[in-house]
Amino acid sequence: MGKLAGKTAIITGASKGIGEGIARVFAKYGARLVLAARGEKVLEFAEELKKTGCEAIGVQADVSNPDSVRQLVNTAVKTFGKIDILVNNAGVCVLEDFLAEGEKNRDYHIDINIKGVWNVTKAVAPEMIKNGGGKIVVMSSVTGDMVADPGEAAYAMTKAALVGFTKAMARELASNHINVNAICPGYVRTPLVEGMAVQSCPEDPESVIQGIAAGVPLQRLARPEEIGELAAFLSCEESSYITGTQIVIDGGSTLPETCTMGV
């Protein structure tokens, strides 16, 4: 039996990148999965996992829309009877120079990265309380709370806000036996990071990826499944006395005092 056997988990942003990695790890540990994302790919991914023996459903949902979120939660409860784990992973990042940045891009980040986490947590928490407790994992970032690069103002602002939200929820929901923790990844090889590389250098995005890796003490980007293993730990019984924390998983990228790549 896996350490998440018998547990029902909602994972947002589950169709690719870190969300996909988390889903694959949770499936390995026996969780029943409710995979949520805006596009149809999440439905195909759920079917793929079901072929491996995992109990999984895919739900197209927009976390920025409270009505869509309520439908997601209702579907989860109707299908599996309860919700034990929530992984708030859905997020966006669009690089844009602050002085040129308009309200549309700012609000896009706020709607998904902040309001989305707020909406899903608000809908799921009452179900966890009914069930006697649960685990909530919030996907923040080292960006915003610890570091930042040019063009990341909207992203950094919203990811830093999630650390504060995590601490507030951990304190507020503790009496209901709900643990709330944040994961702060560094660079992970995902479509999101690859898209940022294209924005930075359309002619040779791979050089951006390799430049990032050269500046990480462990000399590489993380795999999505490595983030999934941390999320699984924060969602199982072994982490029952951990709440209100932000755990960095960045290969040491926030350690160097200099910004010289590869040194």
C-alpha cells in the first residue's frame, strides 16, 4: 500500500509541468486523483493514469471562476465521497517589463495565482472539515519571496503573496486538523520555464535553459517529479506536525552570493 492509499487529492494545473509530475507521483503512492485544468488535455491525462490502475478523473475547471471551482469540488465529492488533499498548483507567468506592463497582465496573474488559490481553498476547506481534517499544499516559488529577475513583477508579487496566505490558512485551519504548507521551487524543466526561455531569447531558448542550469549549484534544473515527491510528503501522515512552512526546493540556486552564471 502506498503512503497516499485511500486518500483523495485534487491537483490544479494538473495537465502539464509540475502538476503533471505531482499527479504521477501521487498515482504511484496510491492516491485517488481529481485532476483539474482549463484545457482538454487534463481529460486525456486522467485516462492515461487510469490505464496504470490509478483511480483518476479529469475535470476542466477555471480556478479564477468561483462557479467553476464549486463544480470541480462537487464532482470530486460526488465521485470519491471526500477530499483529503488539495494541491494548489495552477499558476501563470508572463514576463513583461514593469514600466511597459499594463493592468491586463497584472490582473491575469492575480486572477490565477492569487484568486485561484483563494477560490479553491475556500471551496475545499469545508469538505475537509466535514471529513475531520486534510492537507493543503500551495505552490509558491523562490521568486518573489526570496529572489526576482527583471520582467517578473506580476509573477513575483503573486507568488510572494501565497506565502502569506499559506501562513494565515495554517493558523486559521489548525484547529480543524488541516495542515497548510507552501512549496517554493527554483527552476524546474517545465513548459512554463521553457516558454520563459523563448521570451528571453527566441533565437536560442535552450541556451537560456543551460545558462540557468550552470548557475545552480547542483548544475541542473529540477524534474517535475522531484517537486511531486515533496508534495507527497507534505500530503501524507509523516508530515502531520508540519504546518505553516515554506519549503525551498531549488538545487541550491538561492545560495550563491554572486550572480555569475556557472560559478
